[in-house]
Amino acid sequence: MVSQGAEDVPGVPFPALRPGDGLRGEAIGEVVMAPTSSGLSPGDMVLHMFGWRDYAVVPAVQCLRLAAPLPDPLGYLGYLGHGWTAHAALTRGVQIRAGDTVFISSAAGAIGSMAGQIARLLGAGRVIGSTSASAKADRLVAELGYDAAVIRGTDKSFVAQLREAAPDGIDVFLDNVGGEQLQAAVAVAREHARFV
């Protein structure tokens, strides 16, 4: 089982998962059909707690209709707790100071795509993200407020790319993946840098 023994750990807030189970938690779905008395209509976007799946039969009373549709699926990430996770990491895990250089790994992911924008709003002077593809890197810079992006798996070493993007070092690192990105962040960190 995916979470074998989890039911025996005090405080674990979920039942054990078995192979083939859908992941539980917040998900966004489009209403396909709903009773007329529900107040929902086909095409409405709703938030529910029945997890990610292609189709779900969800009691209408357990759906929260989302406001006007957002321009792109990336915009829905804030509804799914990822904005809260990114905000908590950057305000409770570390505190961003005005002008800080912030490096966020997996910046094109759910948490990272929110974290870059939040870091900027909290006063970061420079925001750098990592990703796995040049198209994602372009989007980080063009649409999500990142100043620079470093790309894993290229001919140029990751640490060299990070040094180039942050020539004076980094002050804050939001680590979503570990590995070579954590090692690079340690190598490029300024004295008194904060990691979360």
C-alpha cells in the first residue's frame, strides 16, 4: 500500500491509500450535470474535496462555486491551497526582507508558480526560479514575475547558471525538490541566507 502503516500513526489526518485510489484533497472541477435545485449549472467551475480524477460524483452541497473563470488553468492554483503553502513558507518559514534575492526551485510547479509572485509582493528585489524546460523558463519570466530562470539538465552546470542569475548570491531559498538545486543554493548563498 502507498501509505502502509499510516493509520497507526497518531494524528495522521487521512485514511491509508491503496493502489488505484485517487488522491484525496482539494480539486477543481467543471460541472457536467447538476440538479436544477442545486444552484449549479453545466460549465460552472467548483472546488471540492473529492480529489483529482477525470470524473467525480459530488454532492452539490459539498461544492464551492468559483468566481468568474480565470484566464488559464494556472490561475486556479491559488484556490487549491498552493498559494497558502507558498505564502506560509515565505512568511512563517522565512521572512523576506526588502531587496532580498529569492531562489525558488520547481518554480513552474503549483507552489513555485505562486511563490515567485508572493515573494515579489513581499519585497524581494530579485526572484529566480528553476525549472526543467526552456518554455517553462520563458513563462516564469514573461508571465509569473520571475527575473530569471535556471534550467535543469542543460550543458551548463546548474550551479554556474544560478551564479550567473544571482551574481551577488541568494538571501532566501524555497526548496521544493532538494538534490542538485539545494546543493547549488548552498554554494551560492550569502552569509545569513535563510532556507525553507
